Amino acid sequence: MMIEKAKEIIASTSQKMAEAVEFLDEDLKTYRAGKANPAVFNAVMVNYYGSMTPVPQVASINTPDAKTIIIQPWDKKMIPAIEKAIMDANIGFTPQNNGEQIRINVPALTEERRRELVKTARTAGENAKISIRNARREAIDILRKLQKEGMPEDVVKVSEVDIQKETDTYTKNVDDLLADKEKEIMTV
């Protein structure tokens, strides 16, 4: 009974840690690293008939080459609204429309902007690590509380070691994601 409870706590903690890494991964995808990346528009919201909607839900986004993004709205009346949303999002793009679609030429990043992006990525990575450590702390607190309620000390100790292993694994995942993104951003 107690061992099952400890395994439940470990599994729940592992899930929280995995979610933190997954969130970081999704967040890093939105960083523009000097090449065309449709994921940049996932966070750009456009007023679509009165409700704020992400651009990918009102248009198809294609990258015909590494320096061009084509946004094809499903409703041509949305072109001005999408253009305005892109400008308001301040992501460094200047949209051009031809009445049918929006074309965006992806400018090369300046050295200063690259360093800024790396700094932002590291901050996001540190936030993910904080989430991972918080999940570990919560789990250990629960285990210690259960120990006071009668869970054997050896079960608690083994569980704490397992939770620390999970913490180390997910922290390494965060470091790996950051290293890959940093390399991508700094590659000219």
C-alpha cells in the first residue's frame, strides 16, 4: 500500500517535470533564429470576428524557402487584421500583402538581437528548472508527511533518491534543449 503510494507520487512528480520541459520546448520553438519558422506566429493573436485567435487558426503558414514566410488567410478580409497583429506583436517582421496573401521576408538577426534571444532562452530554461525543483520539493514534502503518518523510512529514502534521479534527468533535458537553441540562434 505505502510502496504504491510512493510510486504514485514519483509518477506524478515525473509528469510535472515532463510538462515543464515540454512547455520550454514549445516556448523555444517560437524564438526566431534567423530562418523562416511558422511557429513564431503561434503566439500572435488576431481579432477574428470579435475573438482573439492565433494566426495559425485563421490562415495557412508556409515557408517556401529559409528566408520567406507566406501567410495565406482562409478569409481574404482578414489580411489587414493579420498584418496589424504581426506589427503589434513586435517580432521583427514587416509583412507585405498582394491582396491574396501576406509575404514576410525574414531578416538576418543582428549580433545584439542574437545575444538578447540567448539571454531570453536562458531565462526560460531557468524558469523550467525552477518548476522541476518545485515539483521535487513538493513530492519530498508529501513523502515526509506520509512518513510521519506511518510510511516506512526506507520507502521514503528510496523514493527521494528516485525523485532526485528524475530531477537530474529533466534538468539535463532542459540544458540540452537550451544548448541546441543557443547553437541555432548563434549560427549565422
